[in-house]
Amino acid sequence: MAPRKSKKKAPSFRKLLKTSNIKIENKLKNRQFKQQSIAKKHRKEQKKLKQALNNAATRTPLPLERYKKRPEDEEDEEEFEETLPVDMMEEDDLEQMKAMAQKASFLTRDLSSSEPVHARKRKQENVMDKYEKVPRLMQKEQEKELIHLLPIKDKTGIIPQTMEKPVVKKAEKENEDEGDGDGAEEVNAPKPLPLLTTQELVVLRRKRLEERKVCIAALGSSILSDPSANIKKLKELRSMLVELDPYVAVTVRKLVMVSLMELFKDIVPSYRIRPLTEAEKSTKVKKETQQLREFEEGLVSQYKFYLENLEQTVKDWKQMKKKKSDVVSLKSYKGLAEVAVKCLCELLVALPHFNFHNNIIVMIVPLMNHDCKKISEMSCEAVRKLFKQDKVGQASLGMVKVISGLVKSRNYEVKPEVLKALLCLRVKEVEVKKDADDIAPKKRFMNFKEKRKHLSRMQRKWKKAEEKLEKELLEAEATECKEKKLKLHTETLNIVFLTYFRILKKAQKSILLPCVLEGLAKFAHLINVEFFDDLLIVLHKLVESGDLSYRESLHCIQTAFHVLSGQGDVLNIDPLKFYTHLYKTLLRLHAGTANDDMIIVLQCLDVMLTKRRKQVSVQRALAFIKRLTTLSLQVLPNSTVGILATNRVLMHTFPKSDILLDNESQGSGIYLPELDEPEYCNPQNTSLWELHTLQRHYHPIVRKFAAHLIVGAPSEGSGALNVDLSRKSATDLFEDYSIKGMTFNPPVATPSSKKKEKFTIGDALLDSDLKKQIDSHLEATSIPSDLNFAAHFRKVARFGTMVFNT
């Protein structure tokens, strides 16, 4: 019979591999356990040896002869001596026994005690025995290290070459370390100032300053030439921020601050550097990628340390506390702080995308409200620049959040410049106009079910390729998402309006109210419709209270009409009271050089009369035209040009206003210029006689506009304006012909000079005798003491008759 086959299957390769791996793991675990137990046992032995050495060093054994006996032992000893048969021993033997007893100090117990020999052995164990048990450390010679050199090849073969590594003795190393330590202390410690004259000090300071400048320039140029390879030199340059030479400390620190700022602006990449995760650190990458990572990590760390140094400089100046190790005087702190703030402002504007930008914002915003005017102006200017150049809105949102928190934390007691900076926000550009692409519905890609239902297999294949291509094209556009912009701007405006409404509600008598009203006037068209009613009620109360200046009231009127001209068209509100207040305020405008309020008036008139022409009656329009023409006689020429341009637009908007150019009155009543109600002052019964006066104005543009309006403001013909003047708005003309430089714009032509007859004084007109007398009188230096007017009169009369006879 054939042998029976075993039913057990042979183990597969995977199973064998699995079991072998388990065995290997078990062996490794056993080996590790043994190593740990051996190391633990060795540590215990070392601990015991150290303890024995410490005991031997601390406890000093006393000789046995000095041990004091207890009184009980002394009594026992005396009794024992009495019981001894001393009389049976000779005196010599007795003395020998006593001498031997005195020499028994090597014993570990008292000879006279009757206790057993091994009693209390462990407790009374001698310290010296413990010390003897400690193993000696034999001084071993260190094995000399060999350095393998290049071999030599001869006829016999290759001969290896080696040499001993030079060993530096410990004593020499210690001396060198001490020398290095002393040198470091000498570098860190400020050198004592030598006694030099003023001229020598100036020369010494100039020399040291030139050395530091050369060092800064060399480090900066090397970093710029290859930033990734020389990134460590940033640390060397940053170490000069703590310059300890008292002669050049302040100047060198300022130069290093500015140099580092310019370096970071040049070498910082155009993206934000994020920290690497643990998984990314553990993975192997290419050499170039590793170098890039090291460069980015070093750059971020040095940039962080640099910002911390700038912040500490500003804090030291605020606290005015001098450090013990600092060689800079308290008076120099202000100059260092100004340079530090300037560097922070430059980095805020130049690197809004890079790391720690929010930290810079938190440092800069409180400085906007600082008492130092220079630092406050620098900070406000940097914030305004950031708002103007921020196209995305991320940096603006962070800045607005911090400003809102500052205003609230200071209980609305901040400088008006802090809120004025918000007027530079670039929100209006995105919100006002929307392109057709934004309004049109977005293209939606078909899902799998729709494709299967409406398309064939081949069409689905082509559709998939087409959608993939479109997605790639959208990603390659590299433009900011408009939805993201709109979302950021909406959030920014919500915070701005929240700050404005808080001030209107809780701090109506604050100095921030004009800034709030100006901001509401600019962003009023973006306010939500839900707040319109409450906002108009608050603005009307402010206007009627009489506590506002005319500029603040103008901002209230401008805000109200911006609200009503935008989304407020759907509201059924008649702002008659605001028309009345503006009509009353016109004649109170400043007529001097500070006529910046006129541009607010021109904007209000454009919104109130031109854009809302369907809601404005003819009587109201005539009253405003007449009052504006009267106002044009007392303001500066650029304001006059703006007013006349507004009147021209109003005359085109309301054709019936040509009755103001007629001398005959229309209807009953007379014109009441002192009445503040534009509807009831009878403006149809007056004429624009002021235009004839303005025709003789010294400004040529004013004369042109006056002559143009007198003939009815025609668009064509001999009385029409030039294209340059007719196409510009009133506000543009006001800015174009501004006279802020105290010069005529355009320059006034000089009058033509007439030739005058020239008179020559000489022999042709004077007699020789008369000329001699005149010369003698002119040459005479002495003044007569006696003044006889009668004699002098007779002398002059004779002289006159003589000249007449000749």
C-alpha cells in the first residue's frame, strides 16, 4: 500500500514570512529587556559606590583614644580591676600590660568591654573599611587616534600611511576656554571711555562709524547676492542692534534697523510661509527642496526676532526705563523709537501678504493715537496707504477690526485721525458697479445623473474632457475670486458701520462725530435698508439740535441724501427739512482760504437737486440758483467757478429758470432774501443781477462763465463754453482752479507798460552858477546852528529873481 498522504497543507511563504517576523520581533524584545536589566543593575552598583564615597568624604572618624566611656562602663571596669589578682603579678608585667592596652587603638572595640566581638558589627563598621572596599580607578593611557592618509605606491606595492592625531592637553583647553570667556566678557562689557579732547573724540567716532558702515554694507551685499546661502548672516547683522560702543551706538542701531528693513523687503517671497507638519518633516525630499525649506525657516525666524527688537525699542521709549546694560541715554530713546516705527510702517505697507502682518497691525494701530505728533502721523499715513493699495481686502479687514477694538476700549476718546483713515477704504470700487459677468448666473457643471439622462456615451466623454479643460482654464487665470472680495468687503463695512453707529448712539458730543458723519456720507449708499429710518431720524435730530458746526451739518445733509438717492428711492420720505437747512447754511460758508467746505456743498447740490430733479419743485430750484449766485460774489475764484458751473447744470435741468434772466417780475409779491424757506421767498420776482458784476471779475474763467450764463447758458453758438469747461463737473473745476499755492490759476496777464519820457539832469537844463551853488550845498556837511527863516526866505527870493532874469 502507498503511504498515506498528510492532510496538513504546507505553510505558505507568506505564513512563514509572518512567523519569522514574529520570532525576530520576540528576539529583539528579549534582547532589549536583557540590556535594560543589565543597565539597571549597573546603575544600582554605581549609585552604591557614589553613596559610599560621599559617606567617606563627609564623615571623619575620631581616634579610639578620644572616645568617652559611659559612666556604667567606667564603674564595671573599676570593679573588674578590683577583682583581678594584681598582687599575683609583678609590677613590671603590670606596666607592660597597661602599655599594650594603650597601643591597641587599631582594634574596633573597647578592650575593657565584655560584649561579644561581633556585636553591632554592621552599625559600627569603620568608615575606612568602606573606603577600602571601593575599587580604585586606574589611570589608563588614552589610545592614540590615527588619521589615515593617502597611501604610497612603490615597486613592492601599496604602503598605507597614517599619523597620530595631535592631542590638546586639558590644561591648554581650559586656558583657551578661559581666554575665550574673558574675550567674550570684554566684547560684551563696555570699554571705559578714554580721556580725549573734543576733536579727538569726533575723529574717533567718525572712524568707528565708518568701520560699522563698511561692515553693514558688506553683510547686506552678501545677503542680497545669494539669500539662500547667506541667510545666517542676517543673525550677524541683527546682533548689531545691541551695539555697545557708546560713541556710535545710537547711529549704528538706526542704520541696522533701516538696512534690515530694506533687506527683508527685497528677499521676502511673494507668498506666506507656513510651518511644516510632522509628516512633512519626516519625509525625504530633494536637496533643492531641503535648501528651500531651510531658507524659509531661517527667514521667518530672523524676521520674527527683528520685529520683536523693533517692538522692544518702542516699549522702552514708552516706559522711559533705562536698562543697566544699555549704553544709550534716555534722550536717544525717542530717535530710536521713531526709526523703529518708520520701519514697522514700511513693512506694514510693503509686506501685507507675509507672516506676522497681523502682529504689525496690532503694534501700529495704538500708535495712531499717540501723543507724539510725528509718530502718530507716520502711523496714520501708513494705514491710509495700506487701505488704498489693498485690492483683495484681507489686510483691510484685519486693520478695521483692530481700529474698532481700539475705539471701543478707549471709550471713544481717540484722535479724529484714527477714524479719518477709514475714509481711504477701497470698498466703493467693487460695490458700486458690477460687470455683466457678475450679474449673469454662473455656469453650472452637469452631474452624473443629468449626463446619463440627456447625453450619449460619446457625448458624455466629450463633455467630461471639456469640463476638465474649463476647470484648468479657471485655475490658470490667477485672479482673485470676486465672491471672496465681496465677502471680505461686506464684513469690513459691517465693522465700520458698527463703530459709526456706536458713536452716534453713545458719544454724540465726541470730537469723532465729524469723522463719523463724513464716513457715513461716503459709504451711505452701502448701508442696509433696514437702518434707513432710524438713521434719518438721528441725523435730523442732530441738525435741529444746533450743536453742530456748519461743516458737520453739511455732512449730515450729504449722508441723508446719499441714503435717499441709492436704495432709499423706494422709501416715501420728503426731506424738506434738509433742503431748508442747506438753504439757510449757504450764506455762512467760510469765504477765506479755508474754503474746503465748498466741495461738500457742491456734492450736496448735485445729489439734492440734479439727481432728485423729479422730486424738486421749480420754486425750490429758483431759490437755490439765486442764493448761489449771491454767494459767488464773496468767495474765492475757484469756489465761484464751481458755483457758476452748478448754476449752469441747474438751468439746463430746469428750463423754466430762464425767468431769472428777465427784468420783469412774474406773479405777485416781492423777493424775500432774508427768508430761510426756499419755497416761500418768491424767487421768481428777482433777477440774477450779480452776473453783470461777475463779468468784470479779475479771473478770466469767472468772466467766461458769467457771460455764458447771461445769454442763457447755450450749448452751441457764440455764447457757448469751450469743450474743456463744459464737460467737467463742478467739483473738478473747483479742484482745477484751486489757489492753495496763493497764486492765480490761470496766471493773470500783466498790464501793458507805456513808455515814459526820460528827463536828464545836467548842463542842458541847469545854469552853470546854479549848478555850482547846488553842488556846494550838497557837499556841505555842517548844519547851521541858528535857524533864521526870514533871512533864508529873502536869500531864496533873490536867488529866484536872479534865475528868472537869466
